[in-house]
Amino acid sequence: MNRAAFLLRPVTTSLPTGGSHPSWAALASLALVAFLAACGTDAPPQVTGERATPVAAIVMELRDDVEDRRWAGTLAPLRIHPLEAPVAGRVVSVAVADGATITQGAAILQMEGLDQEARFGHLVDREARLREELERWRELAAAGAAGPGEVVAAELRHSEAAEALAGLQATREGLSLQAGVAGRVVNLQAAPGMMVAAGQPLAEVEERASWGVRIRVSAPEARFFSEAELLELELAPGTGLPVARIVQAPDPQPGFVQVDLYPELDGLPTSGGVTVRYRSSLQIMVVPWTSVATDGTRPWVAVAAPDPGSDGYRIERRTVELGEAMADGVQVLEGIEPGEWVLRYEPRSHPEGRLVEPRNNAASQAPSGASAP
């Protein structure tokens, strides 16, 4: 017998008259049954007992990250071409002055070997004498006084003398020293009439296209020299040259990198000290190191994401890509968006899906459209 059937059974008492009538207990039972019927037959909702766990969290916000770094350097030609005497001899003439700006191929000076002039004069006289001799043999042959063999022999003697003279002339012209590059002549040490030895330095040419700044930086700092538009060569406060080209090379000292910076130049400047300046401004997000956990090789954070079924938040693990370490944490490149809540401490202690109540600190604000707990 179920409970409802039990409650519906009437309770009777015997009266002196011999009849049976319902008692006050029976009436109370009927009233209870009527009350339950009025309330319906569905059971009351179950109470799950799930309560939000308060957690310390921070709201992700974009912030301006301004970086300003400086290195000392010297603006100077990075390639200098020496001009040396090809043979021992004498400087005949000098075509330029020290400090002159020249184009590629321009003559700088003329020189001759020790015995070139005497030998040249001897060959000039011999070629002229043999040419006259050849003319006489041709006249005799035309008059029938000489045979063809004498003429051919005279032609051969003259041809040899002419070739020797032409060879020496080419050598003399080859001793005109010219600029291999466009630039500026410096350290000119030659003067007309000066005797020089083979290989002796006579002048130098500062290559115009090589003007720049060469600095040595540590290997971690080399990343600042990947974008020319973020760099400037500061000649004086408020005066700078934009960088047009950057060349990096390994430095002889381990752990360092040699960096050559080439500015945009209208002319040839004067060598002098400069400040190499790097300036950048980016919008970044930074999380505290205490927010980051690692599973294997992939870092992750615990995000308090809005729960679609309630007004609360639930834990969600997010794999993130980290960037540069900052003074107050680490830069996050991918994985979370501005306005999201990230647990500040102990992300491993909260399983995914847990209902939480993120509590902000004084430095954070609630995400747009929501109020801070």
C-alpha cells in the first residue's frame, strides 16, 4: 500500500448510537491530501551544491611598450682602398689634391719606371732609323738594284722595333694610377719628381658608398638591428640620419656580432662620433610569470571564461605563445585576447570546468560589458 492510499483510509470511531462517523484525525488527513494535490505532483528542484570558488585574476589589457636603446659609434668610411706604386720608379705628375672627391676611373697620378725614359728614347730612335732603312730598300727594289729578300728582311727588322716601342708605350700608360671606386682621396703622399719603391703607399681612396657606422654588440642585442626603420644615427640631439642598410657579421670574439649601419647620405660627411639609436613602440599584453604553467614544451594559462549557462565563469586552459620577458612578467603573443580574465596564481590547482569567481586586484579593471566582482 502506498502512502497516498494510506492517507485516504477513513478513521472512524464508534458512537453510542451505534453509527460510525469520521474523526478529527480523518479530517486532518483529508486536508493534507488536498494540499498536496493543489501543489502538483512534480518534485521540487534539486540543489546541486556547486559554489563558485574565489580566485585572484587579472584582466588582460593592451599597453604601450616603448623601448629606447643607444650605442656609441663613429661615422666613417668602412672601406678604404690603398693606392700603391706598381713598380719602382719616379712620380711624373699628380692630378688631384688631398681631400679631393673623385669618380671611379679618374686619374690620380702618373709615374714611370727607373729606366723607362731612357729605354723609351732608345726605342724611338731605333724605330725611326729602321723605318728610313726600309724606305731605302723599297726604292732600290723599285729601281731593280735590290731583290725582294732584302726588302722583306728590312720590313721584319722595322716590325720588331715598332712592336717593342708599342709595348713600352703601353707600360708607360699603364703607370697612370686611377681610382677604382668613387670617393675621396686621403693621405696623399706622392709629389712630382718623387722616387718610389715598388709597393710603396702613395694615397688612399675612401669609398663613397661605404660610409657608415660599425659597432659590436652582444648576440642577444642583434635582434634590435633587423629593421632599419627603427634605427637612426644621431649626430647631435635632434639631428639624425636614417639608416638605409644593415649588414651583420660574426665577430671574432665569441658571443658578439659585428653590425654595419649605412645611412642615407647626400654627400661625403666628416668623420665623427654618433649615437646609434633604436626606438620602438608596440601594444603588447603581459601576464605574470605566476600565471604560466607548462605541460611538456607548451606553456598555458588558466582563463576564467564566461559560462553560457550562468552568470559565472569557468576555468578554461589556453595554450599560449610567449614572447619577450618583461620586468613584470612575460609578453603573450597568441592564445588570449584583451578583456579576458587570467588566473594570477597556481593555474594547476584549478581543474578545467570549475566554477570560479574572479577577483580583481587594484591594478586591473573588469572587461568591457561586465562588472568586477
